[in-house]
Amino acid sequence: MSENLAPQHDWDLFVIGAGSGGVRAARTAAASGARVAVAEDRYLGGTCVNVGCVPKKLYSYAAHFHDAFEDAAGFGWQLAEAPEFDWATLRDNKIGEIKRLNGIYGRLLEGAGVQLIHGRARVVDPHTVEVAGETHTAAKILVAVGGWPWVPDFPGSELALTSNEVFDLDTFPERFLVLGGGYIAVEFASIFNGLGSETHLVYRGDLFLRGFDREVREFTRDQMAAKGVNLHFEENIAAIERVEGGLAVTLTSGERHEVDAVLAATGRRPHLAGLGLEALGLELDDGGYLRVNDRFETSLPSILALGDVTGGPELTPVALAEAMHMVQHHFGETPPGSPLDYRNIATAVFCHPNIGTVGLSEEAAREQCGEIRVYTADFRPMKHTLSGSSERCLMKLIVDDASDVVVGAHMVGEEAGEVIQGIAIAVRAGLTKAAFDATVGIHPTGAEEFVTMRSPTRR
């Protein structure tokens, strides 16, 4: 039993935010014997379940059918009528699925013996929280409120949607424009293009997905453009105004587009407003994120934080891992022997085609390893020899030349996330290129390319 269980307080742990990290922390702490409460003012499951990963992946599936219907003809399938897309069916079925997941999260908390309190919490002092006029004391307070979309200020910016609203539009936008160059912007450009919108993506930089491998970014750019996404790089929105029949978007170049909806996917910031943390003087970094140590303690040790508010990788599995690590530190029998390791965390971007990646980009590997070998395979998947599609697949391994260890693996292609999840285990384990080469491939698959690339593309 942890030394932090404190009878003088109402709760051993009071969690603010019932997203992935907050719920996992609450349930895991409660399983250790802690008395736990969670306050949530919006919806159970947080961003991921409600306006993030889950609905995004469902909409991505929907958008892929556009290609599937076209691909089917080469395999002998003839559609009696041209397929039609009904936005309301997708939207409402998604709403039903999310309500089901909300219920599951509620039952998980209840089953773990965690008290759920509805309302926006405010931290009064290092051990006191106020919710809906009621005061609670706790030995530890965990801030797990996640992020919130940020929209830059320009004339008409209030007319732009964020990812909070884009899933639930009353009508389908036949003309759609996305502002931004991160994974949310790229994903939604692909989704609405696939669903049938005339789609534009506007980004101020020369190429989207900054931080990803350059070759992956360029390959994705070309594939998205081939699928019909109109890409506007080194541009920004100067103004949006409402016009008859939609919105007029003026770009900084003077170019003008009339669309039905504009999505501002321009970043997310910690959702700390109204929590009362400013008065406590908690340390923030330059990005406005809460500074925490290896035990997930802020500058006030009784106030903890994890997930998107701390400025680490903004990924649901990372928040889950942090939650379990935090509970081990504060409520476990024995604390973890080392800090949480953030290296080699795999991720996917559900644009079309998908991106899957783990480890170092080629650029980062050149800086960190010095001499490297790069292996690439750029090919037309077997499926498309009959489908007639021009879509291509890219696979890439980056090897530290001195040790032969595979330090990065990247893929752009169908189900890239599914493929890279398995490859991530090998990269995480520090396997060598020789180990990859000794692995017998599964034929015929695209994934076998990862174990059959023998000749370096470049050094």
C-alpha cells in the first residue's frame, strides 16, 4: 500500500479530466486501494474517443470506399448503379458508436470504484479542488485535461471550424478547405477528398508533416495530389468572409476560393483555462505546457500532470503508458526502476494512403548516428496490377552502419499503421538489419518488402 494514501483527505487521488490518460490513471490507482474521484465537464473518453482517433478512423474507413468501388471493376465487380454517399448516415452512426463508448468508460470507472463528478474542476490550493460548488480535498491532484484546438487570428477566423465540430456538420461540404500542415490537417484533407469533396489544403510551409521523414513527406504529397487534393504550400489564409452559398477564402497570394466549410487544423494547446493553476504559480514551458519530472509531478509535488498538457507526444497510447507509470510511482508497491522511455514510439497518420512510422527519420539518423544505410522500396502494390489504380507504396529502413541496428522504419501505403505496429516491436527491441534479412517473408504481401530489401539505396 502506498505511503500517499492519506485519511486526512477526502481522496487519495483526484483526477481532473476523464480522457484516456485520466481514466487509466483513476482505474489503476483505484485497483491499488486508493480512493479516487474523477471530474469531467464534457464527455467521457476525452478527445480520442469523441473528437479524435475514433471518429477520425471511422471517417477514414468511409473515405476509403471511394477508391474501393473504383478498384473493384478490375476484379470483375460491376456496380449496377453509381454509389452514392450519405453524410447523415455516417455522422449519425458515428454518434451512436461514440455514445456506446462513453457508456463503456462510465461503467469502467464505476466498476473500479471510482467516483465520477460532472463539472469543470478548479484547483483551489495544492490539496483542494472545487467542482460545481463543492469542495474536495486530495493527497494528490492529477491534471489530465488534454488539449484544445487553437485557431490563429485573422479576419473571419470565427467562421472556421475546428476538429471539435467537423465531425457533426448538418450538411456535407461539397467544397472543403483545410488550413494547417500537421497530421490532423493532412488526415482531414484526405478524408473529405475521399468522401467526394473538392478539397484544398493550405499550409504556410514548403511541405506538410514537419518532423516526419522528408522522403515520406514528399511521397505522401505526390500521392495525395494524384488523388485530387489541391495542395497550396507557402500560403496562408488572409481572410474568410461569408458569401451567398458559402465562404470566400482569400489566400495571402491573393488567390480566392469559394468553399462550403473551412477547417482550421492549426495546432492544439493545453486546455488549462479556468483550472486555477495560474494562481498557484505552476511552472510552464515556453509552449505553455505544464513542466513535470519523471514522477509526473509539477513544481508543486502534490499536483501531477500527464498526457497532452505536458508537451510530450500527443498520442493516446503515450497517455495510457504515462498513467500506469505515474500510478506505479505514487500508489504502487515498488516504483519503476527508470523513467518512461519515449524513444521508438510508433505512430500512424490516417491520410490516404496511410503513413506508419517508428524510430528515426533519415535526417535525424544522419545527425545522431553519423554513417547510415538507407533501404527503400517504392512499388505499385500487387492489388493495383488489376485495379488500374496508380497508387504506389513506399517502404523504408534506416540502419546505423556501425552497429547494423535498424533505427527507423517508415511506410506509406494501405494499412501502414497495421504493418508498422509489428515492425515497431523489432525496432524497439534493437534488432539488426541482419535479423530482418534472416526473417522469412510472407508471400505475396507488401509487408514482406521489409525483410527482402538487401541492397542499400544510399549511404
